[in-house]
Amino acid sequence: MAGWKIALDVVEDARGTLIFYGWVICEALGSVSMACYLLYKAGRKDEAKALAAWAINNLANPAEEFASSYGYAMYPMNIAYKLYYESAKKLLETYLKL
């Protein structure tokens, strides 16, 4: 196998791993958003707000920063993920305002 083929395989594997990482964070944000919704509907508004703040600080903000920096290695998926992270953050911020 040619050296360039091995190098290309390594790059493709790394890129695939980054794309999968971005997808897992999207799933986590979706799950937390649903948990916030259920907490809010159950009248547990303080817990919903606390969970939303946690998700913003520990999921949305770091993921957004990642997509804007190292995420360029997974172009064009970084653009889609960045938009998803921004919209998920706006949803979570809504719980903080309720």
C-alpha cells in the first residue's frame, strides 16, 4: 500500500471520529432539552433551569467552540453542527427565561 493511501486512511478515520463526536453531542443536547421540557411540564421549573444552565455550560458552549476551531477538520459538517449547537443553546436559554 502506498504511503499516501495510508496517510489518507488516517485522515479519513480522524475526520470520521470528529463527525461522530459532533453527532453524539447533538444527541446529548436533544436529550437534555427533552429532560428540561419534562421537568418544566411537571412543575419542577428550578430543576429545568439548572439542567438548562448545565447543558449550556458543559455541552452547547464547548461544542460550539470546538466546531469553530478543530471542527474545520470535518468541513462541511462543522457548519451544520455549529448551527445545531446555536439553536439548541437558544432553546435552553428559553428555559432560563421562564
